[in-house]
Amino acid sequence: MKLLGARSYFVMWRQSRCGSAVLVILTLLAAMSAIVIANTHSLHTLKQELQLLDQRQKQRLNAAPGQ
């Protein structure tokens, strides 16, 4: 069995640490993407609801003078 020197352990530790950093960054990007998608969906739903309320208010106001 070949023994690894101190330099080899340092290189292995550094590569492992870089791999962990990449994993953390990818996880954060995935979480941020999920939040953006959820916010976009919420905004779309709110826009539709606002248009519906506006349409109902216009119908109500247009019907009021003729009564």
C-alpha cells in the first residue's frame, strides 16, 4: 500500500472543499430559481384577479346611471 504525502492530502482536501462549494452554490441557485418561479406564478394570478375586479367594477359603474 502506498502512503500519501502531506501534499497529496492537501490536494485531496482542497478538491473536496471546492466540490462542496460548487454543491452549495448549485443548491442556492436551485432555491432562488424556485422562489422566482413561485413569485412569477403569484404575480400572474394577482394580475388576472385585478383584471377581473376591474371588469366587474366597470360593469357595476356602467349599470348604475341607467337605473
